[in-house]
Amino acid sequence: MRVVVARSIDAALAALASATEASRILAGGTDLCVEFESGRTRPDLVVEVGRVAELRFVRETQAGLEIGAGSTCADLLRSAPVARGADLLALAAREVGAVQIQNRATLGGNLVTASPAADLVPALFALGARVRLASLAGRRELLVEEFVTGYRATARRPDELVESVVIPPRPAGEHRAFHKVGTRRAQSISKVVVALALGPRGAGARIAAGSVAERTLRLATLEAALARGLARERLAQAVAHAVALDTRPRDDVRSTARYRRAVLERVLVRVLGPWLEPEGNAA
Amino acid sequence: MKPIFDESDPVELRLCVNGAVRTLCVPPLRRLLDVLREDLRLTGTKEGCGEGECGACTVLIDGQAVLACLTAACSAEGSEVVTIEGPGFERARREFLEHGAAQCGICTPGMIVMTRAWAEACRRDGIEPTEDGARAALAGNLCRCTGYGAIVAAAVSTAREGFP
Amino acid sequence: MERYIGRDLARPDGPAKVEGRAVYVADLDVPGAWVGGVVRSTVARGLLLGLDFDPGFDWRTVAVATAADVPGENVVALIADDQPLLVAREIEHWGEPLALVAAPDELQLARALAAVRPRIEARAACFDLERSPRVFKSIRVAQGDAGAVFRDVPPGARVVEGTYRTDSQEQLYVETQGFVAFPPASDGSVTVRGSLQCPHYVQKALARALGIAPEEARVVQLATGGGFGGKEDYPSVLACHAALLARVARRPVRLILGRHEDLAVTPKRHPARVRVRAAFAADGTGLALEADVLFDGGAYTTLSPVVLSRGVLHASGPYRWPAAEIRGSVVATNHVPYGAFRGFGAPQTCLAIERLMDRAARELGIHPFELRLRNALRPGDTTVTGQRLEHSVGSLEVLEAIARRTGFDRHAWGAPHAESGPRRRGLGFSFFFHGAGFTGSGEELLRGRVSLALLPDGRVEVLAGSTEIGQGTQALFTAIAAEALGADAADVVLATPDTARVPDSGPTVASRTCMVVGGVLAAAAAELRQRVGDGAASWRERARAFLAGGGDGAVTRAYAPPPGARWDEHSYRGDAYPVYGWAADVAEVFVDEDTGEVDVARLWTAVDVGRALQPRLVTGQIEGGALQAVGWAHREVVSARDGRCEQDRLATCIVPTTLDAPRFDVTLVEVPYPGGPFGAKGVGELPMDGGAPAVLSAIEDATGIHPAQVPATPERILDLLVARAEEAHA
């Protein structure tokens, strides 16, 4: 196993040029070191990017809020621009582990690990985030849903580094919410996690859920129903329909598929209900 | 010690531990926990789980509380590391003793390091130390003996130093 | 005027702990030590046909031990001697030790462990305690003719029944188990140092396994990072393994379990199913009780018979039953053997009886507090074993204290709530007792000893086998010794629990360290004080003068049972325990009816401790025990699939954090026990008994469902809520 400690993006990209599918990038270490410990991962190459200062920033740009992939959860919690433009990300960051983990766990790491139980990823889905990747071959940008492709799988090529995430400007009048049901009140992995954004009269709905399938996903069926101007009275039925159609929860050591389905439905109804118009008022 | 962390070739690393500069030749992914406990014989930092769940290995790196079991040595290169053996824990230690916050003692070093990090954050950010604040700050440190009441009280007392 | 009793003394072990200087087994620097590991079974039941050693590995670089290398008997000596140290042929549980390996470092150890290939023929295994083919132990407690009451229910009386289940629970001491063993000395003697509760248990096990005399096995306790029962019996296994490896490797061996291994293979709380029914007169007076207690003992006997005994003896709850019949069995399955955990069988049966009392209150239309008060055992009453309660019966005192503190006696428990969103508040109640010290004649047979030795400088060394595992043995013994001697705390020195130096005080279990061993210590100290004599001079001056005058400064005392105590092991009649601790809990919960999540916000507890010798320590015991109980009540899931523990990581083995813990409100009630030191009685386990029933009672108050299984997880609560909604709909 080779280990390269990179202190710049250029150095990291140079090291990654020879990376294979088995290579790993080490940032905060809060996922990767656990994988080492459990023996799940035996990389041929580890590129350490934990202190690449260029990856750790938050800046407001014309395209929206750009957040460096090396930003830690603690950075997200302290950032005023994040609180303004990407509040869901701050709410999610608060739910990651506990303080010691928040001090190390990075935005890029949460994305690249792509755990179905990730806390930040659903928030990025709901925010409509785009992921910026770099390699010696060039740069590209993907929608976060395109980036996360499966169970702990992403569209990142072995030679690519996630540089940053771009959050589009917040549309006027958009409702947002984040809700996590975990195994306890801190230091917990989700049983169900929901992040959502909803424009006026159901426009531009982005409803994301974690721990209910092999990957974080959007409830497209529900989003479509909302876009059609779903009335409050019909919400429960539409949610049940969407959860049945769009999610694939499983029994595991943390919970059961039945519980996950039921709780996802109840949380969605609880959060969305107050935002919807009653029948008659609906568009 | 976990084999995989030590499989790569040793490199020279410089750390500042409790105020002293230490130069070591260790595998770059070697856990900071093993560097502290085995290479430097600073055994006050405890291993409770090795997977970032219990907080017993909490140390300060550049003033921030982190878990030594999830920190590769190369990630701490050039940093200031402070462990329970270091200076600056006098107040917290006293409060822990006075409140009966240490029972079996295995979580105590991590709790005290975390308490100091929280107390310093309160002072830096001008946040009034409260019981709720202490509970949130210490949520990553498991204790199975005390029920936490005494620990939280000790942490609040520690952090209140300098507050009116 | 007492100087040390009732006043908090600084913990002697405190400064080293807060400075990180305390030496736990993993901190011990042993030059030249190898690291040990265990080859384990990957099936829950089967035959070990052989062990293949990969010829590609250089076996000269490591040391290996198998069953054939055990020099003494291949058993873990405890109660039944049915558990082998290493499997010879029959595998009875997942993770059972098949072979041992020691290597110079972890890397080489990992390679060697991977190069051992056991050949195993799997056999059908049993994981269902209700279908077990084998009973380890059965116990029956009977008083009067309960059957007659249920056959011919008196007019106006009502029978209430229920079946209650409790799952296993992990002790989760934050320091995993471990030992360092040294190779045999030239005289054949063996030394181990480790994390443990009971040095003399380990000593006996080592002697049997190594074929040496007990005094040739030296066991030294290091700082121990929690036990809670988990380090009662398993250290015997680990110490024998380490000693065996040190013997074959001819060098010191460190055998320290990683967290995954510790979670997967060490004993946990016995799962239980308790069926209980009771007959009450219309005014709520208990007429008869029947209970059927079934514990899953796992693959080997270990401590199960004694756990069952305590479970059965607490199944009546702290109530008067003119007629009672309690039958209990602990059965064999192919689960990893279950063992000791704070409460030791009592939390399982306490849950059942307290849930039944809530159900009876509802069915009888009597307030649950009133129902308990009406039936509470009082001084002069007899328990279901026929024990007449004479001393230190704080039952009414704790009920009065909890009512005063919480007003629960006026709370409209179980009344329908006004609709107010998904978050429901509830208050729940439990009333419980716990026998302090060993069951029946246990203490009399054990005769725990304590020695005192006057040092040349006049200080007194306390030699006891009781261990400090966080609960405060050191501070407590210092306070008791100083008080009884009439000396300063600084005049008292505590010997390290080292079997080469300290007498067998009995194990550090069963809420007996303060009351039983502390009592022996107080008696020994009083004797030494009498020898030295009182006077105006300081203790040290008088002690030095006493020694200079040729006085004998060595005192050893053994436990003497209270006069008149009687117990018949065969009929289970008589004085089951020297005395009982009494307590009542009130829990406040908030239940999210959408998710089934429970937030236990506050827990009030009133506890009769006899006498609070060290108020801060006893409060620490009560709060810590209560949190373990609250965690078990609704959050701590332990399960097995095909006999393998599913929660073998701390990411999945969930225990409460600071944010999950309720705010505690502890009221210490003191009804002194004349048989304990300065009136104290044992309370280490008591707080574990009442938390779960109080939380489940509060969930019932909040939601109207009747949880009958611990833990009442969100998944289980949601199922009950859905069933209730469907019933209401139908």
C-alpha cells in the first residue's frame, strides 16, 4: 500500500493519476479509518488530502454558494453563508456523529463514501447541489443525484477528486426541512433521514430520503404529485403511494423495512402538511 | 494497534505533543492513538472501541477535539497535539474529582479533554456554559458508570470559569 | 461524632484517573510480551473435526495452544465445570474458542490466526428458549396454596395475568476485557494481571486449568474500566487462555479483546420470558401470585443457576402474597453463554411483576400507587419464602418519599389524553426491592475475610479481595476503616487486590462489597482499635507505641451471619437474603406517536440505602444503574442471528449518550440496617431493577398501549400503536 500526503489540489491530482478502483482518498478519516478498522477496505493507494487548504472554503458566487469539499461539518455549522443559503446542510451537519466527528468529517467525504445512511447527502439532494470534480484530465460538474449512483458507489473516476459543491441560490418562498430518526439522540446512524425543499404551490419540490434504499434517493412520485398542486387532504395517500413506489427499505441491524416505511410516511406527512393548501384552495 | 494501519512503509513525521516537538518514524496511516500510546507511551488516551463511537481517545489537535483512533499519523503531521497528560487540564480535573464525575475512570481522560475543548469554545465564542450545552458537547463521549449527571455538572463548572 | 460516615471522602483512585496515570491492562508496559489471539468457532453448534495449519505459514514464529495443551483440566471452573477452556470436539456456541495463538506483534498474529483453518461439521442448533432440550436448573418457591385460589377464585376477586419478555443486554464496560499473563516461574507458579471483578474466582480457575495449587496462581487486579457483572466470570476464561499461551510461548502474553470480539463472545444479561398471574380482592389486596420464569442460559451453565435463583426470589415484587407459587427454569440453547449483569436475574422478573401491577391497577380501577402501597411488604411481614422482615424495611418510607417528590400518587395515570399532536407526555411508576449480599446461605458458606496489618509507621493496611471497578470501593473502605479505627483517612492504606497478599473476601458482586465486606472490615478495625487502645495521642503515635510494646498488629476477621438466619436450599424457604434495599421510581417520558421514539426526560428515584456512608458514591451508583435500566427499557437492543451477536460494534450496540440520559432526582432514604457497617446495606444492583418498568409504565400512560417487552424499541412501540389504531378503527 502506498500513501501520498498531498498538501495541494495539484499534488492530490498528480497522485490520483495512478489511482485504481481500489485506491482511496483520506480526508477527515471518520469513514475511511472505520473501514480500515473493520477490514472492509484494503487500498493499493491512499491519498491524504486532510490538510489541503484549497479544499476548505465557503464562498458566495453567481452560480450560488460554493463549498469546498474539505469543509468539515464544524465549518458548515459555523458558516453564516451556509446558514443563509444552505440551511439544510447545517441542520444535517449537526446530526453527524458528535463534536469530535464533526470536527473532522468533511462534506466531500460524506459524498464520496455515499453511504445510504449519510446525513449530508439528502440535504445536498434537497438543495439541488452540483458536485465539482477535478482530475489531471480536466474538470466536470454533476448533479448530486447523478453523482451518487448506488450503494456506496459514485460517478467519481479513480483519478478524480471532489473539489467542491455548488448550491444554487435559494428560490424565494421555498420551504425546507430536515428530519432524522436515528438509534439515539446523538452519535447515531439514521433509521430514516429526510431532507426536503418545496416551492410555493408545490413547485420545484425536491424530497430526498436516506436509509430507505441502497442509496440516497428522491421521491419522484411525490414530487410530481406536489407539482400538480396536491391538496392537504390527499397528502397521506400520495405519500403512501410514493413511499411504496419509490423506496426499497430493508431490515438490518438498526431497524426494519416496515418501520422505515411507516416512519418515512409519517414524517413526510407531518412536515409537508402545514405547507399545503386545503382542498379548494389548491391550485 | 490494527495491522492495516501499519502496513505501509514508515516515514518521518514531526508532531508537537504536549508542548514538546517529537520526531517519529512511523507508517503514515498508523493511528495517532497508537503513536501516542505505544510510541510515546502516553497511555492516558484510552481505546474504547477503535471506531470513533466512544470518545475515550479524544485528544486536541490544534485546539480541536478529535478522535485519535480515527486520525492517521500523517494527518496530524506538524500539528499541536494535546493529551490528558498535557498542561491546561487542572481546572477540569479538579471539578471532575469534586463532582464525583470519575468512577471507573476509563472514559475520564476523553471526557476531560472534551470538557476543555468545550470550555475554550464557550470562552472564544462568548457562549454562556449551560447544562444543555455541556450535554451537546459531551454527546460523543460514552460513560457507562455515572449516568452523566456528575460529568455534566463538572463540565459546566469547568466552563463557567471566567464567566460572571 | 462520626468523621467519615455520611461525608464524602476524596477517592483515593481519583487523581490518577483524572490525570490519565491509572494503569489499565492495555497500559501495562511488559517488555518482550507477545500478543495473543483466539481462533473461534464460526458455527453455533457442531463438531470440531480438526485444525489445519496452513503449511505456507512459518509456525516457528508463533506459539499455538489447543485443547491438548491444557496441562490441567480442560474446564472453566465455576459452578458446573461443563464449559471447556478450548473445544476438544463439541462446539456449543458461535465464537467458542478452538485454539490460541501468540505472536510477536499484531501483524504476525493476524496472519497466524488467518492461517488456522478449523474443520467443522455443523449441527442443528437451538436458539429458542421455549424449545430447549435441556434444563440447567429449576427452582420452585411456594407458599400457601396458590393453585386453590386460582381454581376457585373467591367472590369479588379478580385475576390479572400477563406474559412479559426481556431481551439480553450488554454491560458495555468502556474498557474491554484483557489480561497479561507471565510464563510459569521456576517453582511452577503463574502470575496474571488484568481487568476483573473477582480475583479469587480467576485464581481457582487457573489452578484447575493449569493443574497447580491455588496458591501457585497469583492474580493481580489492575485498574478496571467498569464491570457491571461482565467481569465476574469471563475473566476466568481469558486469564486461563493468556496463562496457557504464556506457558507455550515461554514469555509474557497480552490477551486483550478488541471491542468487536468482546461484544461478540462475552456473557450478557439472560433473555427471559416471565408468565405471571395474580388474584386480587376487589379492594386491591393481593390474594395469590403465580409466576413461571424461563431464562435462556446459553450454551453452558456458567452462573445461570444463581441468576435464576435471584430472578425467582424477586418475582414476587416487594409485595405480600398470602399464597404464591413461583417456578423457574434456566435452559440451554446455542447462544453465547449468558452471565452476570447488574441485577442478576431480578430486572427480568421485576419488569414482569411491575407491569402486572400496572395492568391490575387499570383493571381494578385503583391508582397504581395506591395498589402498590396497599400490598407493600412492611416490617413484620413475611416474604414468599417465609422470611420475616424485621430490620431496615424502608418500603413505606420510599413510597412516601417518591410521592412527596413527584406527586405521582395524585397523577391521573392512564387517563385519556387531550389530543395535542404526536408528542405525548407520560409518567410511570415502579416499586421494587433487591436482596443485598449472596442468596440464602451463600455468605455463610463463603465466610469472606478481611485482614488489617499495622505498618511500622502506624498506618493501617487494609487487605481485601474486593475490587475497585469504579463504584468506589477504595473510598468506601478508607472511610469505614478510618471511622472504625478512630483514625484519620490518611492513616489507612489499601492493598492492591493481589491473591498473593489479600485474603478471599468473596467476589465483588451481588451488592455485597459495602454491606458484607465493609461490615467485616469494620469489625476487624474495631478489633484493632481495641487492641491499640484509645487515647489523647494520634492514631499513629498510639499504633507505634502498641507495636513497640510487642503488640500484634495483624487482624483477620471473617463474615458472621446475622444470628438466627436460616435458609433451606432444598425447599427454598427461609431468609433468602440478609436484608433488602427498597426503592421506587417515577419516570417522565415523551413519546413521539409518529415514530415510536421515546425521550426519557426525568427519572426520580427514592432509595432506602440503610445508611449513606458516602453520599456522592451511593448517588453515583444509583444514577449510573438507573441509566443502564433506562437504556435497557427502550434503546439498548441486543440480538443474535444464528447464534451470532448482531451488535458486535459500538456503532450498532447502542447505549445512552449525554443527550439520551434523563435528569435524575435521587432521594436517599436511610432506614439503618444493624447488620451492616454503620447501618449501610447493599445497593449496587437495586437501581437496575426499577427503571425499565417505570419507563414502560410511563409509555403506557402517554399512549395507552401496554408494552410487554424490553426493550420497548420504537419499532415495537409503533407496532403496538398501529394495532391500537386498527382496533379503534374496527
